[in-house]
Amino acid sequence: MRALVAGLEGAIDVVVTPMPDVVARLYSGGRVKVLYLDRDSPPEDLRWALREVLRVLALGPAAAIAAVPVPRLRLVRN
């Protein structure tokens, strides 16, 4: 897993942080893509997520098997 993360760091920013109920999240809406990984997920789940991210980066978003597009959320203050 460390080798995959090290290889990705040249193409995208990788942030390891606690994320309840989510293994990984790829943010691609800005100038730089950011991959957030859950630090508490098992290595098998993280490897699966990293393979999906590699597939997206190499072949495009339509190639991802389990990715779910999510609309951007914005904070609006009244």
C-alpha cells in the first residue's frame, strides 16, 4: 500500500485522515486532485481504493467500478 501511495503522490495529493464510514474520497474539482484515505480502514480496503483511483487516473472516471459521483457541497451562511 505504501508503494501505491508513494507512486500516486507525484500525480495527486494524498491525505490520510480519520473518515468515518468512508474508505477513500477523491476530490477532482480543483486545480489539484486530492485523495483522502481513511487512516483506520484495513489495508485490504485501502488497496482496493487505491486501485480504483489508479483506474480513474489512467482511464478516466467512467472506468471506475465502484466510484460514486457526488455533487459538490457548499456551505451557505444566513
